[in-house]
Amino acid sequence: MIIFNRIQELQYQLNIARKAKKTIGFVPTMGALHQGHLALVQRSKAENDITVCSIFVNPTQFNDLSDLEKYPRTLENDSKLLQSVECDYIFAPEVSEMYTNEELELKRQKIEDNGWKQGKTVDFGMLDKVMEGAHRPGHFNGVAQVVSKLFRIVLPDKAYFGQKDFQQLAIVRSMTKQLGFNTEIIGCPIIRESDGLAMSSRNVRLTETERNVSPLISKTLFKVKEMQATHTIAELKAFAEAQIQSEPLMQLEYFEIADAETLQPISDYKQAKSAVACIALKLGNVRLIDNILLY
Ligand code: PAF
């Protein structure tokens, strides 16, 4: 396994692989790796000749500065974990390698249109107006910005994303299509702890008490899926909201049932061929999200 900090050095190595007709799989991450990330790497390894995993805490996707500062940074341990699953290359650039000062300044001023959209050829329509997009202004702009930069650097044949970030996956698919990247986007199942909590880099920030109550999130989603055959959407929403509100340590941000393709909220099952239940909440100081496909 080789760790690269510089774009040029990684590209040099990848060009050699490409000339030898090797396929490249890519797993973008922000580090603080867990089994969920390792499952993505393992899938990439099974489907490609070379696997690149990036570790980069992307400043442009954080709308809350303290969240960015508190984001766990554990490169040494991450490298060991990636070594254990035989990842080929790690790309761990500094912020200055990925962004110009001008781009960072525009972000500080909350000016989203900093040119990365290539003359506004990317438009997410209503995809980024709901749920995470509505609650974290500028977040998806930053995600799409960094993923498009990373795709331009790595030029992967396939890229792997977890379905825990269901809306992010839809944004990345849309960005990939609109910018014409020749990369297949692969969505991979949510990996859960044995008590149901969806794995997330943020889980390490939960106190013991918070961690003990956290399985209520997935329990609520599993129950909602069970109830779906016999209850209306309004009933499911009322149930889920009451469940979360019954736990004083949790502050619900949203619980939404949405069309799994357009991500627009639905009020009747007939409105969508396939629907997803999505939840976001604060548990203490930690913001957690989760989701379940209903049908
Ligand atoms: O899901 C993440 O960890 C990040 O949003 C991503 C895709 C690596 C972009 O920074």
C-alpha cells in the first residue's frame, strides 16, 4: 500500500496502471474509518484491479465550523485499517493541495458559485432542496465540488458510496451524469452495529449514555418498515416522531418519507414507485442520519 499526499504523484502511478489496462476502483472518505468504509474498499477490491481510497476532511461541505473542527482525524489508524484490507493506494492531500485560497475564501463568504460547476452546467434541481440539503445549506455543493475534483484526479472506472448518505448518493449520481464522468457509481448497503446503529465516523463522539440510547433510531426505522403495509404515511410519520421525541437526549431534525428516486416527500404511497424513510437528529452534540428503503 502506498500513501500519496500529492495529486501529481498519485496521477503518475495511476497512469501506469491505466496503460497496463488495469481498472481503478475509488472509495472517497473523510477518514475516521469503520467497517462500513472497509466494506466499500473490499467491494472495490473484488471488482477492480487497483483500489484507491481518499482520506480528506473536506472543508467546503461543512456549514458548521465547529463540526469541521471536531471531525475526528485518525490517519495513522485509518492507514492500518486500509492495510488490513489490502487497499492499494491512499490519497491523503492537504487542504492546499485540493483548493485554491480563492475557493476557500468564497466558501467562507458562503458564496457557493465558485466556478466548480463549469459555467453552471450542473443543476441539482429539487434534489438538494429537501432533507439534508434544506438543513445544511451549501453542504451538497461542497460534496459535489470535492467529489468532482477527486474524480478528475483519480478518473475511476467505479466509485463506491454508502447508502447511509442516501441523498448524497443521488447528488453524486446526478453530478457524475451532468459532468459526463466515465465512472460507474455503486451504492452499497448500510453497515450496522450489532444493536442496529448505522456505522458512522461521528459515533465515536457519542458519550456512553448517548451510545446506549442510539439504537432507538434504527429500531424506529425498522418498525416503520414493518408498519408500512398497514398504515398511512401520516401515521408512520406520527409514530416515528413520537418515538424519537420520547427520548429526551434526542432532538429530531426531520423524519421524512420520500420518493427514493427524486427524494421529494410523498404523502401517499401511490406517488412513488419506491420510497425511502429518512431521519436526521441530534443526539447530544452529535448529528446522526439514517434511512431505510420501505418498498
Ligand atoms: O461521505 C463522505 O464521507 C463525504 O461526503 C465524501 C463523499 C468523502 C466527500 O467528502
